[in-house]
Amino acid sequence: MQNVWMIILVVLAVVIIASLAFYAGKLLLLLQQQTKQQAQLAQREQQQQLQNQLYVEQSIYTICKAVNAGQCELSEGALRVWVLLNRLPEQQQGPLTEDYPGIYQMYQVVKEMPTHEVRKQQSKQATAEQDKQRLQAEKNLESLIQADVSRLLQRFKPV
């Protein structure tokens, strides 16, 4: 009778150990799948960041070419380029205000000026005053902005 109980206990112990081993194996498999998914997600995010960065760099280059060719006003180009420069990863930005002082100064002049519908709704006098201020800043900062544009064209020149 004791042998029967001993056999039952051993069989029960083996069943419990086998069940726990199966459960541990299942958890290990789930952990591996989760780790693989996280690695794939991180890789996709990194690829997306690289694509976004490439888009920003190409946009900066294109705008600078337009400014350089006189196809884009200095103020508009400076505004657009400044916003894009600030979208670059921090380690690639550097001291933007020191590296591109003309673009920065022009941005400071025009950043608060209304555009589109708001500009259309304001008085003609206010629009004329803003245009005068913007054109004067373009005249004063032209050489600095053109120097900044040249540096940016070199920096973001496609390979």
C-alpha cells in the first residue's frame, strides 16, 4: 500500500514539474517574441527618424537653392529654413543662432507677422507697415542671409 502511495506521489510530482516546465517554456517563448517585436519596432522608429531627417535636410537644401536663385524672398526662406533647422536632431543642430545669424535675425523679425487669412483681415496700413519692416530687414540682412544660405547649401549638399 505504501508503494502505491509513493508511486502516486512520484507521478503527481512529475506531472506538476512537467506542467511548471511547460508553463516556464511558454513564458520564455512569449518573452522572446516580445523582445523581437520591440527590436523590430525600434528599428522601424529609427528608419522613420532617418527618413524624417533626410526629408528635413532635402527641404533645407531646396529652400536655400530657391533663395540663392532669387526665387524665394529672403524673409520667407529664412522663416522656413529656421523652422526646419530646429526639427533636426539636437546633436546635429549645434549653436544655430551663432552658425546662421542672418537667418536667425530675419526669423526674429518675421516670426510674429500674420500670414494667410489673418494678414488679409488686418488693415492695409498694418500690412504696409509690416511689409516695410520686413523689406528693410531683408535689405539690412541680405549679405548675412546669403552667407548662411551658402553654408547650408554646402552642409546639406546631396551626395
